Amino acid sequence: MRRLRYIFLLFGAVALMVALASPVSAVAAGMSTSVVNIDGQNYYVHTVVAGETLFSLTKLYGVSESDIVSNNPYAVDGLKAGQVLKIPQVKSGKTLSPRKQARLFEQHTVNQGETAYSICKRYGITIENLIEDNPGLDPTQLSIGQQLNIRKAAMNTVAPEAVDQNFQQYSAALNSVSPDFVYHTVEKGETIYSLTRLYGVTEQDIRDNNDISDGLKAGQMLKLPVHPGAEGSAAPTTPPPVPAGENGVVEAPSEPAVPAVSNGPEVPAIDSVRRPRQPNHIDIALLLPIKGADGVSANFMDFYKGALIALADLRAKGISGQVRVCNDTRSETEVRSCLERSDMQAVDLIIGPVYESELQPVLDFAREKMVPVVSPLATIDDHQSNLLWQMSPAPEMKYEKLRAVLQGDKNVVVVRSEVNDTEFEKGILPLLPAGHATINYRRKMAASEIENNLSGEKENVFVILTQDATEIDEIMARLSSIQANLVARGIRNPVVTVVGASRWQRFTGADRNLYFKLRLTFVSPYYAERSDQRIIDFDRRYIDAFGTLPSLYSYRGFDAVKLFGGAGAGDITGDLARTVNGTGAGLLQMPYHFVQSSPNGTHVNEAWGLVEYHDDYTITVK
């Protein structure tokens, strides 16, 4: 636990140092002065300020939106103030003549035992100077005989003590944007053994990623893997993984792992009628496929991390608890074996499994112990139980929220193609009003074929059925261009709303400015609005605790534990239902509202979210 608290403090310090290291980007909409090198590629470390968009950053740094999104996948959902992005540095392509090269730079040949730190100290320069003047230089991977440019104008401009601070800031900036490694600057007195204990890695992990043939040197920057639970490796930024080949028991920290924030009304206290329990305490079993034959699942590790933060919230509200983990590799036998463990006999709540195929042994156990079971991700087709709670919304309710978008005095136009999204088409067609228009999209079709279907008097609702991301982008671009041409010709600009499928969120190459301009609308079961203050607060806590941005799995893990852990294992057919449906202010994803088809039926969430982009660059979820 002491080690875990140290890690949280470490990454809190990293966040602060990154902010200090990027003063330009943190206070003004300008280019960051913080540049790092990861695997031979230089990146700007840019802290987003209010009002910045992907489009504005492409202009600022001279890169494409896909360049930014591919390096920062979470940016696909839009930017928010405080996010830290890594943006590839565009090479100038200029080559200096030998004469100018000699005039501007000294040449340094790397000797045995030298590090980037010792070279910067020797010449009195910053690590950023060294990286900028030596394209592709990775300061953690110098080799004997390597030739380095040392800018004469920068020499002796940095005091020795300032070099120390500069390296700390550089490693902090690296850690803020590196998902696969943590960078550590060696301090005097540290040993390989002390680092293996501090970071949970092996000596071989250190040797595989760093040249330490001459031992450790103060100021040397080390690159340490942070793949949670990988063979021989465990990251300081992750909770304890399930051991290989075991159904490990993982207890929540005895103190809140991250600072608690107020997310709404107090969570009701536990009132278990099944058997006497200590006041305000709950034991939770998590059945997750965290580790399998292919290694650790990043998605389900994210789920687990979100669950830990929810436990910290419950603890801050006076509800103690712990988590016991079953590593479910989609085996009923393994699930039964896990539930037979002695520590599982006292659980008050089961969250999992994530696949219905392993549900039967869990329900058998739940009936014996009279505890609720939460299916956090799966849609349950073949099992019914009043002990069972399905968080994923019912598929048959998916498109009902689009009815109001399509009905009324509107001009509805359906755009078809040769590669339609059949699931989306099947759900949306019954909601279309009589008399709607249809366009069969072709890449070389005339713009007039689309323009002729626009109305200047009514709201135009374009339902785009294609599942091809390139076609979607083309159709959206054409609609936007037509709008612009109408304005240029002095014709009244028609209002356009585009209805699409939730999978559009995952298109990394899409022009998201068009989503806002054309007011994209879709239904989604997992959407979380990153500009919402609850999400902002959670993201900040998650980054402080684990050093990475959360995913949608992190949000679902938090919601599952916060909602059902807070409600507790009370009267499973009455009080729990009322409490769960009445507790939603502190959750991150969609509102949850559970209904039963019969007194003995499963409790199924019926709340889908209607996600609406607006032309003022805001997003709402209804």
C-alpha cells in the first residue's frame, strides 16, 4: 500500500511538472516549447487550452487531424482543456552546407560511459537543444562513436543545477504522453535492485531497454516497460494484475486510492437482509477476462482501474469494501472453481461475467447465496433471473429516441449506398415518415442530385446508411460544400441534421468539424461526454492514479461499482431496484433505468443515449 500511495504521488508530481514544462501551451494558444523523442520520432507535448480544436492544432503545428488522432486516440471524442497531446514534429527538410554546419555546430563523439545527461552538463545545454539539433536522437539510446551536433550559440547557457531540473521536466513530459514506458532519471545511490522493487520490473526488463553495461549513472534516463501484468513486468501505474495461471484475490487499498470528489447525493448505506453484515461494508466479486493466452487485456484492466476509483468514492462516503477478482478466460469450469474459493463465500455482489456463455454457474451461485449479479457489458438472451441486472440497454429500444428526430414537419432524406450498415438500416427504416426522399449515393454523382433534395423551409434530416468511412466523409463534405455554395449565392442556408450510427465515433480519419457543422445525431449505449465536469474530474483523478487516460471501459467499471456497490445487496426484488433507479447523479455514462418484463425476469437497462453534435461545437446527451 505504501508503494501504491507513492505511485499516486509520483504521477501527481508528473502532472505538475508537465504543466511547468509547457508554459507557452498552458497559458496561450501557441506552439509548445516542450519536445520529446519517442522511438526516434520527435513530438511536441501540447497541453490543450479552452477553445482549441483539432482543426486549430493542425494549422498551428502543420500536421493533419489523422496525425494527431493516431497518436492520441482519445482525441477522436474531441478536445478538452487540460488534455496533454503528443503531436509529431514536422521535419523541415533543409540540409545545411558543410561550411554552415561547421559554423553553427561543434561535433561531439559519444564516448564509453557518456549519457545525454552528462553531455548536456558538459556543454551547458538543455536536452531539448540536443534533440532539436540531432533529428531522430533518442536520449535514452546513445551509442559509442555516435556523432552529435552541439549548437555553439546554446553552449554554456544552462547552469549545471538547471540541467538537473531540465531533465526532470523532460522525463515528466515523456511520462505524460508515453503509454508503453515510464521514464526514470537515475538519482545518486539508486541501484538496479532498488528500481526493480520501485517499478515492479525485472533486471532483464531494464537491460532489454537500456544500455547499463557500465552500471547505473546519476542523471541517466532509463526506459522501463509499463505493460501491466506482462511476464516478468508490472507497472507502477496499474493496480495489481491477476497472477498468471491463478484466480488472484485483489483487495482495494485500505485508504482511498485517489482524492474523492462530490459527484451528487450521498450513496445510500448498505442494508443487507441476507445475513448480518458489518455496517456500511460490501464485498464485491469481479469476474473479468483480465489475462488470457495473449496476455493482459487493456480494456478489462481499464474496467478494473475504474472500479478501484469507484471504491475510493464509496469509502469517502463511509462505505468500506474490497474487491475479489476472478480471472475469467471464458471457461465455465474456471468460473465455478473461482466461486468455490473460501473468500468468495461472503461476497455481497457479483459484477460479471462479461460474456453470457459463463453466466449459468454464476447464477447458480447467486441463487444459493441470494446475491445480485450485474452483467456490465453483455446483452443477455438466454437467461432470466430476478437476481440478474443487465447494464447494456435493451437492443429493441435502441432507435426509439430517434423517432422524435425523424418525425414532425421535416424534410427527411435517406442516403443509400452499395455498402449499407444493415443493422442501422433495419432499426431506422420503421421510423422513417411516409414520403421521405431517397438518394442512391455514387462517388461521381452531380452535386445537384443532393442539392435538389434540400428544403429551404424545413429542417433537413439526412439519414446516411453507408458503413464505409470514406463514403461517409465524402457525403458529409458534399453537404457542407452545398451549404457554403448556397450562402455564396445569397440563397437561404438550409438547416441540416445528419443521422448516423454510433460506430462513427470510432472513425479515426473523419473530419469531426463536419460532425458539428452538420449536427450529427446518433444513439449510443456507452457514450461519455468528455466536456462534462464529472468526466473531467474523473479523467484527472484517473491520470493522477494510473498515468494514462481512461477508456469507455474505465467509465463502465466505475459506474458498475459506484451504482451497485453503493446500492448494496438489500432486498433484491424491491429495495435494490428502487435504490439503483434513484441513484444516477454521480455516474459517468448514460443514465441507467432498469425494468423487468416479469416479477422473476432480468432487470434490463432501457436507457439509450441520444448524442447530438451542435454547430456551436458542443455535444449533448439526452
